Amino acid sequence: MRRRAQQASFVLAWTAGLILAALLIPGARPRDALAQQQGIQVVGATNTAPLGLTHGCNMLIIQTQSGTPVAAIAALVAPAAALQSIWRYNNAQGLYQVGYFADPGAPVTFSTTGTGKLGTATETYLLCVNQAAEILPI
């Protein structure tokens, strides 16, 4: 199990290391409509004070309705081009799983948030960005 964790850590570091810098894209984020429908909450951020993300992978605690598309979480990141991947750790399997890649053709291991009590899910995610960015919950 330790070897799997080491391999997952290597893959995560390797992926973050290969990410190329993207241009800052000004203007509106059309994907926000999906996030607004989902009622996503990010610990440490408010509707008026976004949470800053630094270059690399940032660990965040996010609460959503059970089964929320990971794309809705991705829609909260600005600039959108900064987000490269979203990961979570599967404790039962002892490995990281990826739910989002900037390349829409890349394979993912999950596409929705988990389930929790009363229809909500509170989970820890790693959001990996290639430049400074921010996340603003709806």
C-alpha cells in the first residue's frame, strides 16, 4: 500500500511539473452557470472574498450536494485556463483519483462528488493550477 501511495504522489508531482503556463484570460466565465446550480461551498471562501490558489496543487475542503459534477467545481476557478486537474484521495484503495483534467480527452476515475449524510458531501480535493488563481464559491 505504501508503494501505491508513493507512486500516486510521484504521478501527482509529475503531472503538476509538466503543466505549461497558460495565458490569463480576462472576462466572464460562462461555465459559472453550472456551479451556480450546484450550491458549492469552499471552506475559507465567501461569495465576496475568493480563496487564492497558488501555483501547484492546493488542498481544499469542499461541500456539495451528493453527486455534483466535478466540472461544477472546476467552473469556480478563475482564470479557467489556470486549472489543470482535480484530485481526491481514496482512503479505501490507498491511492489518488483524478476527476478533472484540463485536456477533456484525458481519462478520469470519477466525475461526480461522493455521497454523505442528508444528501451533501464534504470532501477534500487537490486543485492543481499552473499559475496563481482563485476559487469563488456560489
